[in-house]
Amino acid sequence: MKKGFATLILAGIMAAGLSISAFAAGWTEDAQGWRWLNDDGSYIANTWHWLDGNGDGVSECYYFNPAGYLMTNSYIDGYQVNGDGCWIVDGVVQTKGAAAASGVQTETASDASAGAEDYRAMLKAAFDKAEPATEMDADITMNFAISAEGLTLDMAMDGNMKIKDADSEDMQYLMDMNMSLLGQDMKTVMFYDDGYIYTDMEGMKTRQASDYAAALEASKSSTELLSGDDLDYIENVTGVRNADGTVTISYTMSGDKMNEIFNRSLQAAGTEETTGSITLGSCIGDAVIDAEGNIIRQSMSMDMDMVSEGVNIDYVIYMALDINSMGQPVEFTLPSKEGYTDVEAA
């Protein structure tokens, strides 16, 4: 990932407070049976769906009833599913490459490895094209949970984020978000300017000193770690070609390199003492690339652990950016700075 695009993505994560999380997609079981939990916290229901439920790169086809539960040992629409819920023909489980069934051209397990290098090259070309970008307008979705001492706090946010001049000390961002926390919906506006992060949460206005621009400057130098010609920090590359002409490329990222970048940015922002030690765990990315080679959607999920004042805090993180404009001039006017109360870093 080159410096310009990487800086914008890191800016998005940092602007969200570095505490974003996701629901972990996968099987869940309760007294009524098995269900499949999506990344956004919803369940598949009332449909057939191809799923790679065990992570082996091969998908099986399952049917979920209107309540979202897996059907087993049944006939649905004239098709038979076995005791595991897999569609079978003459007793043989039907499989395909790990991709959604509707509108997707899939790879088989045998040719996935050969296709990985093609998808890696496509991903590199898209990153290279986005390299000079220092301005971005994107719709953002965030889900996150923070767990400590047996308690878990869930939060969800969605809205719009604009960033400009990300390569200079004059960097500004503006986030206009809707936040859901503890069962309450709150309108939140956050922006950064001239060394301060301003937050207006339903009329509660606070201002916090943060050398955010310095942190981004550090992230720009740190992303040299990620700018190798062969994208060696990217692993487990897979892809699917969608019916609308876009390509979705999924990959994992080296935890060691991401940890180094993340902690350099915290040091530059002067927040290392207040946040404590942080270790990133798994880090998974998905990029949607259009027919012209532009990245139009970037999502990232990760987990991280923090130790602060002797307390272990676990984070599960998800962020998705639907990019409206990348690298084109982004114009916006920051809100008035009147009426904000200074607060110390947590």
C-alpha cells in the first residue's frame, strides 16, 4: 500500500478514535439451531447461500429458514440438504470456490492459488493508482466493541468523512456521524484543525489537544514498510469477479508490520502514555475495484489488545469506507469553534 492511500486509510481509523470493532462473521448456535452471523450483526434468512463455513477455501450451499436457522435433513424447493445442512445431489455435497452464489464468477479450490498472483497484481495496480491521493470523501460504517473485566461495550457509527491536505500540517478532517451507544442514538460531529480534535455530541462540545498531523506524518514514513513492489506484507490473497464488473479482493496483512506502523503513529500523536501498550492481532482487508482500476470500497477488520494501568482491554474492530471521491479536491467548511470545553486525553 503506497503512502498516500495508506495515510488516508490510517487517518480514517485514527479519526474514529482507534476503537472501532466488528461483529465476527461465522456460525452461531442457540437452543433453536445454527445461524450464520454477518459482519454487520445481521443473520442470513429465508434464502439459499454459499458459505465457506470452515475456512478451507471451498463453499457449500445452505438454506436458512425465515427465522434465520439452518435447515438440515430436508428437501427445500425440491433440493436435498444433509445432516450438516449442505446441498447434496445423489449423496454428494455440492461445492464451489469461496464466494457468494448470486452474481459472482467463482474459482475452484484447485485454481485459487494460481489466481492469487493475478489478484495481487490487480490490488497493487489499484494501490499505485491511489498513491498520490491526499484528499478523500467517503461514507463510513463502523461497528466496534470494547471488552474489559467481564464487561463489553458495543457501539455503531455511520455517516460521512472528508479529509483534505493529509500530507501537510494543514490537514483537516470532518466527520458527520450517527452513533448508537447503550441503546441511544446520538448525532456526533467531529473535526480536526490546528492541533485540536473537536467533538460535538448532541450539543456536548469538547476540545482535545492532539498532534494528529504529526501522527499522520509518522504514518507516512511508516508506510514505507508497506510499499514493497511485491506487497510482501499482504498474504492469503483471494478474489471474486462480480456481475457488475467490479472485483472484490480479500487478503490478510502482516501483524508485525501493522503493529509497527500503529505504534509509531501513537508515539507521534503523544498518546502512547494515555493509551498504554497496544498489540494488533488479526488484520483482514477487502478492496472492491471498479472496471477502471479504482478502489471504490475498502473495509478492514482487526482485533487488538491494550494494557492500560494494568487492565487488559480487548477490541474487535470493523470499518468500511465507500469512497465517493479519492484524490479529487474535497471542499468543506468546518463548524464554528465557539463553545467547546477543553478536556484532557483519557
